[in-house]
Amino acid sequence: MSGNFEVTGLFYEECGYKMRKYLDIQRKGSAKSEPDLMVVMMNPGSSFPLDGNENNTVPSRAEPDNTQQQIMRVMDATSIEYARILNLSDLRTPDSSQLYKFVGSKESSEVDHSIFSPTRKADLARLFVKNSPVVFGWGVNPALIPLAKQAIESLNIDRPIGMLKPKTEYSYYHPLPRIYAKQLEWVKHVTSQITRTQPSCAGV
């Protein structure tokens, strides 16, 4: 599936931590100049820069991970050509327990790792494309609630797309749950929500 898409990201380092500012997934041959889908997830997982440059100032081609494949499935099921992924935290780690530990540590307050923090408003304004469908999917671990609350309040989206955990305000299920049937359910649910936001061709 990933062969149908170009995947690029801006990888950088800060205070000794490996980071990624954003990731773009664009259908090959697309003429879109900016994303027509925004996705907000937990943190960069196992994707990496193919050129080996871990501290770049420009985007480079990236190896997609399994979570990004889920976004590609949604794109294939809709007319979406260009998706951009932002994260609650820029910290790159495939081990979510490391992220939860980092978020609760003193070090996290010394590293400007969230694009939704007040000090990175310019970054967010430059990278977030308004008037596009927005998917929330950072998972339901309570450690993420402060970052999730900050993101939701920063973006102020009327109708975010995603699967909100019942009886919660800030916990949207991750695109890649452990159970395969749940992965299919997530794609189906999000695809249906996006389809309802797209203009109908009736009467044209």
C-alpha cells in the first residue's frame, strides 16, 4: 500500500532527543499543494528518515510505520490525496511506555516537544491547514490527557473525526489497536465520518 504514496517528514534533534515535527503522506501523482486531511496522533513511532539525517531543517523521505499504513487505508477508501500528521509530542519512540514516562518527567518541561504548547504557536499556524477534516487518534492512556486537552483547546475543532472513548472528553482511540478486527473497525469508522464531510456530487 505504501508504494502508492510519498512519505516525507521533518526530523530533528533537541536536547539529545530524536524528534519529528510533522509527517506528510501524499498520493503519488497528486497535484495538491497542501493537505486535505489533518491527523493528530500520539507521537512519532518507528518511522525514520531514509537519508539518515536525524537533525534536518528540511523534510526528507521517510519510512512509514504500521500506524501510518492505517492512515493510507483511510485515504484509499476516500478521495483524500494528502494527509499531514502532527503529534501531541514530537518525541520519537516506538515504545509508548517511554513516552508516558517522558511526559511525566522533569525533562519534558525543559524540552519544547509539543507543537500545541503556547511557545510554538507559529509552528502550529504554519503547519496546520484549516478547513480540512481533522482526525484525532492519540490513544486513551491517562498520561496523555494534559497534552490532549492542550491540543483540543488550541485547535478548537467543532466536529473532530475519530473514536472518542465513552464517558471521556480527551481520549480518542489510537488507529492501531492490538486486535486486528479493531484496526479494521477504526478505519471503517473514520472513513465513514470523512465521507459524510465531503461534498455530494448530486445534481452536478
